[in-house]
Amino acid sequence: MKKDMWKRFSAWVNGTSEERGPLELPDTAVHHEKKKLFELSDEQKIRLFKAGYLAVAAVVCLAVVSVLLYTVFQLPLFGDPNNPAVNDVVERYVEKGLEETGAVNMVAGMIIDYRSFDNFVESSVLFLAVTSVMMLLLRDKNNISREEDIQEEHERIIEKEASDLILQKVVSMVLPCIMLFGVYVVLNGHISPGGGFSGGAVMGAGLILYASAFGTDKVRELFNMKTFKTVTSTALLCYAASKAYSFYTGANGLHTGIPLGTPGAIFSSGLILVLDICVGMVVACTMYGFYVLFARGEI
Amino acid sequence: MARDIIGSVLILMGVCVMVIAVAGTFRFKYVLNRMHAAALCDTLGLMLVLSGLMVISGFTALSAKFFAIIVFIWLASPVMSHLIARAEVLTHAHLSEECEVIDNDDRI
């Protein structure tokens, strides 16, 4: 009784209950006589493919799982005192992190203070990616054809005609909150979870939302190619300069002269706030740049 | 104690709504029908679950955050469903084969 009900329920979910009847396959019996003995019919081929697909999927899954399990068994036991002494760094971060970086959010202190070269190169990767996309997709005078222009104009007309009143109203209500939240996440990177990357992603998503509601022409009024280039390169250069300064002084045993402030305040933890703002700018610009380059071919 | 019970009941109701939405998403075949079921889960189901959590956590800052999430989702999710449906209607060439179309000329 229970199984029957389950079967009927699953048939209902799959849409193959009795009222409709299962899908009937076309009768292939007529064509069977002409074919050779070893040739498979389409149905058999599909069945064979499905079985093979399942088998290959199972083998791949088992292989990956066994490799991962093997790796896990090679790892040293968690919390074992005889572990290799790679934990000095962790201890240093946990014990002296707050004192040395001034960041309550230890992750931000680690990423942006101790390992800020890492973070700098990550931001540069974003910059490089958007530069290469620009090289391929940007519609400048070497990369323009007549058909593309006509298609572009056509798309612009469609975008204007199909603009959606509901979306526009809701976006004009929601967008200020989104941008404000992005700024909040960037500025609180050293106090609470968040930071340049996440806040920048929020702001970039806000820009994309604005562009998809009101059209990219509208965004261009406040964010065009010139601002894009200026903001991205200025932020990266600022990051590089400030971090070069602190590494130079640190390596030579000098004092940076940058006050760390009281932990927990907005203006604290030295350079972390500045670097967070730089990273946030780069990430927001890059996200919006990707969207608009792939959609329109120009910022 | 009573707060916990009320909150759990609300969360269970939300989970029920989500289960119905999932079943509907698999049951229906056409985009617009499936969306009709899927939109339930984002709006009503999430609201019930979050309000259950609000009741459990009481009158705190956490509840205010839950409330902000509810407001945001109730603003964003119906608009999102509307946009998906609109994209389907605008791009489907033979819409009248799938469902009844009242005014075919005024699709935009």
C-alpha cells in the first residue's frame, strides 16, 4: 500500500500518471528487417549511451573521491602536538595579530597586512583580466564593422522599447540601499567580516542592476571609460605605493609613522582601511566593466 | 518555550511551502507554469522561515536583520519572476501554442 502510493506520487511528479499514459515511442519494428544483424536501433543506442554515461560518471566520481580520501589520510592529525612546526605562523597571527595590525577582524589583518602582496597581485589579476577582455571586445576604430553597428543600433532600440517600469521603480528604491551596504562592507573590512572584495562585488552588482534597468547609456553619464580608467589605475597605484612604503620601512627597521589607532574604531589599523577602499574600487569597476564589455562592447 | 514552539511551527510551515514549490517545479512542464510554482518558495516560504527565526530570537538586532532580509526578498523576488516571465513572453515565437494569449499585439 505504501509503496503503491509512493509510486503513484513519483509518477505524478514526473507527469506520467495513468490519466495521461506514458509517452509512446514510434514503432520501429518495420525498419528492423532491412538492418544488419549487429546494427543497433536508435532506442538501443540511447540506452547504451545512458548506461555508458552512468558507468563513466561512477568511475570518475570514485576516482576523485579516492584521490581526495588518500590525500586526507596523508594529512597530519588535527591538534597533534607532534605535528611539523608549521604552526608558528598561525600562532604569531593569533597572538600578535591584533597588536601588530590593529584589525579586530583577524582575516583582514592577515590578508591585507601580513600578506598584502598576495592581495595586490589578486587585484592586478582582475585588472589584467579586464584589460585582456577590453583588447578582445572593445569596439574602437580597429574593431568596428557596419553590420555590427546596425545590430548595435537595433539592440539599443529594443532596449529602449522594452524598458520595464516595474524594474525601474524597484531599482530606484533598492539601489541606494545596495550601494550604501557596499560602502559599509568596504569601510568595515577591518572591524567585521567583509572587506574590499566583497564590498566591491556588492557595489559592482548595484551598478549592473542600474545598467540593466535604465540602460547602459544612463550609467555612462556618471561612469564612463575615462572614470573607469582613472579609478582603476589610481586605486592600483595607490595600493602599490602605500604597500611599497610600508614594506620598505619595515624591511629597514624604520617606523612607518602611521598610527594604528584604537582597535575597533573606523579610523584604525593603519593602512588596512585605505587598501580596502582601493581593492573595493578595483573590484567594483572590474565587475561592471566585464558586464558592459560583454553586453555592449564599450564602457 | 512558547516562543520556540511558535517559531518552529512557522519554520515547518515555510518548509511545507518550499516542498510544494519543489514538487510544482518538477511537475509542470512549461516555463511560465514552473515559475508560478517556484516563486512561492522565494516569497512565502522564505518569509515563513525567517519570521519563525525572528520569533525564536526575540526582540533583538538579529530580528531586525531578518526583517531587512524579508523586505529585500519581497521587493526583489516578485520583480525577478516578472522579468523572467517577460523574457519568456518576449522571446517565445509561438506562445499561443503553450497557453492562452489574450492580447497578442501588445506583448511589449
